[in-house]
Amino acid sequence: MADIAISIVIPTLGRKTLKATLGSIELAGFDARDEVIVVWGDGGAPDDALRAVRVPCETRVFKAMARPKPDYGNTQKTVGMRNAKGTHIAFMDDDDVYAPGAAQRIRDALTKNPGLPHQFQVMLGKPHCRPIWTKRRVEHGNITSIGLVVPNDPGCPGWPVRRPDGWLTPWNGTGNDVVFAQACDSYFKGFVFCEDIIALWRPESAA
């Protein structure tokens, strides 16, 4: 397949942990083929973190104020998706990090199963200290956005659409990582669960 270019969408709430998140991108092996999209809102601009860390690929910053809570960064994810230029979109939160070498594991899996959305493995911190998914099913408990990598295809019903009241998407509230994954599963006619660990969820809690 054509060279894989990954758009990493990071919604940020202004957490100090964003610096570690951005720093993990180089250790993961992402490069000039890829891009980072940081979308900020109520928590304040990410300027300090972006100045402090070397990111090995193009980085673009957008502002998107959140809708009334609970929103959980979904407004920011929507803006990131609409602006993504890569062949695939990956999602990362501003308090999580990529595992070293994750980029190559992602590219290998996407090459093996072209055109399909993937849920990669994510390790949870304390008190869980366990992988995020245990069953190969698109259901609650097995899906998390920070392990999702999907083809960048705005034709999928999970993508944002323009309505009179703003951007709407199935990714709209609590638990809707699963709704988004289900939309991708139906549209792309398949969904891959990959055992490769690509990210650590709130790693400071595992210290």
C-alpha cells in the first residue's frame, strides 16, 4: 500500500503532562511522514509544552472551545479529525504517552491489514496494571481512543458533519469511543484488534 502517514490528534485540557505526551512521539518513532494536531480549549494554549519538546513531524495547533460538559475532549477530537491530512488518524490524550517503537508496530499492522480500523493494545496504570482490551469485540471495556488508529476517510459515518448547530459526530459524550468504533467497523467492513502495545495510559499512576 501507499506510504502510511499518521495524523496524531491530541486534545488538551492544559495539563502539564502534555510535555511528556509530546516527548513520547519521537521515542515512538514517528517522523516527517506524520503530523501532530494539538487542539486546545478551556485549559489554555499549549505553547510552553510545544517550545520545550522536539517533535519530529509537522505540528499544527487549533483552538476549539468545549461544549457543555461532559465533553471529554470530543469537541477537540472533532476539530482534529476535520483537519487531518494523513492517510490514517490516531488519537492520544494529553496525560498518556506512546511506547517506544510504537510507530513501526502501527505501520506493520496497517500494512498487514490495509484499509481497516485498528484497536491497538494500551497498558493501564495503577490500580489496574492491565491491558485495556481482553476480548476481540467492539464493545465497552475493549475500546479506548488512545489505541485507535483508523483510515482517514470522511465518508465514514463516524466523521464530523456540518449541521446548523455546529459539528456533530457519534463521538459526542460518555462512552462514545465505542459508538465511533462501531461506526468504523460497519463502514470499513472489519475491525482489527492488535496485541502490540503502543501506548501507556496515565503512566505516572503506575510509578
